[in-house]
Amino acid sequence: MSARERLSSVDTAWLRMDRPENLMQILGIMVCSGRIDDERLKRTVARRLLHYRRFRQIISEEMDGTWWVDDVGFDIDAHVRHSLLPAPGGQLELQKFVAEMASTPLNTARPRWEFNVVHTADGNSAIVIRIHHAIADGIALIGVIDSLTDDRVDAPAHREHPATVATERPARRQAEGSGDTSSTFWRTVIEPLADAAQASLSLGGNLWGQYLGLRRDPGGIRDYASVAGAIAHEVGRLALMPDDSRTRFKGRACSAKRVAWSEPLPLAEIKAVGKVLSCSVNDLLLASVAGAMRSYLVHHGDAVEGVEIRAMVPVNLRPAGDGEELGNRFGLVALDLPLASDNPLSRLYATRARMTALKSSYQAVLTFALLGAAGMAPRFIEEQILRLLTSKTTAVMTNVPGAPQTRFLAGSKIERELAWVPQAGDIGIGVSILSYNGSVQFGLITDRNMVDDPQRIADQFAHEFEKLLWLALLEPPDRLTDPQLVADDVLALSRGSGRPS
């Protein structure tokens, strides 16, 4: 097995996105019952996590490219560490600690990941996890973290990495580091684009037709003009996308972050409401986020008439069977969230319609290909692509499914799992929705310059879902098809709750 492998172009793009004000690292927390056995945790991580080569490799940026290189001096103690929370060691102190970790770069001289164990005042332990985005995306990392856990408390402590879990595919990685320029372009941009296209719901005929033509005639890839022209056309469509509304959620990012989370919501309730309202779980959750952000603006006395904010939403583009391969295999779609209406049903149906339209587009495939091209291009080209994707965006929002049943880590029951998605450029808000053990957890990370008190938004999230829940329970089904029919009921519900809508 090779000890030196070139980073894929897409992973290189995510590596280059690192900025002091927005670090490209995925954060997570596992809250465990009682005091976790630190030594057993360390042994578990060493046996199972290091099964993945990326977690024992450093990133070496050299004249001939960027490479994964084995860390010959790897030390597990440098990656699984114990930290102390300041007194009194409650949720507020834990949130401050996570925010500090979000602003602290990972050591570039080591593999770019870290587990920090902290003990909280209630007698429990929290494992704060940081993993650089260049290693993998959220979907892959959920599988990685799950491989560290067991389905029962008395599982053998010495169990090795599950045999069913896949690892990186070295043949693909090694292929990207050899061959002439046209061959490299094919492997790093066009081939990933094709894999992604096959996994997406639909793909525009023009782009797919061009791909098939190039596939039948690989020599045609040397005609960069035709490929560049097709991509430029789609880039132009993105460039002409109008700016979203200017709100206090936009501004110049800084390195100081804030984190917050909500109380868990029962997944069964969300699914039941979605069935009544003919919406997906994702539609309901995104609409609830829109309502919570609207409420925040109203609380601060900001105008909300005509306000829409744009969120970049990751879309998994992994072909079937690739769910646990590391690396980044997702695209992005731009979702406009309606904040103007005080009617939660109107916001929900507008969100549903827009998500449906995005699902039938190939915007996710395009952004995936753009990131691949950016990873191969000079840095100033990537800067322009990054500016294009982030300047018209207010937030990044992701929804990732976790384990459906209770899991155990190093003999301790995992009570709660949380995650925070990184932002790029000057984007100052990251929304992460993670399901675990029958519940849904809402996590929020914000830039201090834009939202200094994200807990207010997090607390409002559940209230926004409750509005939809009560409508589903109390309104006749025939009225739920038209938000205007229930507008008076919504107003009465808001006044009765004493909270803004």
C-alpha cells in the first residue's frame, strides 16, 4: 500500500478553503453517561479509527502537488486528549469550549483530527471531535464515528474495526497522481462528475450529453475549450443569481465563533407531521430554521418584509455502495429561505416547492465539478470560484442521519450527538441537523460579528416546529392545503403563545 498519495482535486479545494476566520473543520460532540474510561477510549480509537489511513497521515504541500503522507512519528496521545472545562462546567462552558475549538487550527504537522474529552458538572463526559474537511465529508464521517461505537454496553473492549466498513480506495487516489495533463483532468474532474451524475435524481441533457460524447472519445478531452465552455455557461447562471437580502446575518467574518444547540425533537413526531402536511422531514426542519431566523430578526426590530436568505445545502452524490468511502463526494444547492411571511404553513410550502425544484436540477453536480476544477486550478482561480459561491449566501445548512438506535462508546452510553458544519468565505452561519436514537438535534454555529447570541435562534427552532405540529393536529385536512385558510388560526396561535411568529 502506497505511503504517499495525491489528494483528490475536490479534497484539495476544501483544504485550500481554510481561512483564519473560517476553518474547514467539522466539529461534533458525543455526550456520554458518566465518566468515560479515558484509557479505554484511547485504545478504541487506536484500534478502530486508525483502520482508516487518512487518520494516520499528514498533508504535505510540495512543489509537485499536495499529498497524503504517512506520519512515521504518529502518537495517539497527541490526538486523544483530556481538557478541563472552567467552573461550573455546565452547558454554557461546554459551548464556549466548542466555540474556542472552532477557532483553533488543527496542527498541520500531524494528521488533522483531534478528540478532546471533557467532564461536565453533571457527572457526564463529552467528547469534542474536530476533523478537517479534507479528510472526508459529513456523510462519510458519520460512518467513521459509528464504527467506533457498539450496539450494547457489554461489547468486547478489544473488538477490532468492523469488517463491513469500507476504507479509502487507493487505486483511485494513486491514479490521480500520474499520467499526462489530459488524463489527470479526466480522472479528477470528468470522472467524479460522471459518478455524481449517476447518483443524482436527474441531470440536464446538455451536460450529460457532453459527458457521454467525451467518454466515447477520450481524446476529445484535449479540447479544453468545449469543456470549459460548458462549465462557463453554468457558472454564468450561478453568477447571475441575484444577491439574497442584506440582513444582520451577513457581514465580514472574524475568527471568534459562537455555538448553540436545541433540546432534541422526537423524530417520530416530525415524520408524522410531515405525512399530514405532505412534506419531507428535511422540508419541515428547514422551514423551522427559517421561522427561527425570522423570529430573531423580529426580536431585534429588523424589517422582514420581502426578506429571503440563501443557504447552501449539501447534497450527497455518492454512488450506491460508496457511503463509507472517505473524501468529499457532495455538491451544493442554493436554497432561498422565505423569512417575510409570518405564516409557518406558507414558509413550509414555499420551502418544499423550492427544494423540489432543486432536486430536479443538476446544480449539485455542477458545484461538485466546480470544486474539482478549483482544486486543480491556481489558488487565485479558486478564490474567484469561492467568492462566487459564498458572496450571495448567508448560511450553510446540512441534515445528516445518525445512528437510529442507542450506541455505546468505550463502554459508556451515548446520550446525545451534536455536529457543526464549517462555513467558507464570509459566511457567518452554519446550521447542522443530526438525528440520533429517535431524536433530531439542531446545532448552530455563528460568527460573533453577525450573531453573538445564537442560543436565541436555537431555542426558537422547537417553537417553530410546534406551530406546524399544532396545525397538523387541529386543522381539518382540507384547510391545510391552503395556508391562507389558516392564517387567522396561525395569528391566534402566535398570540396565545406569547412569542413572535
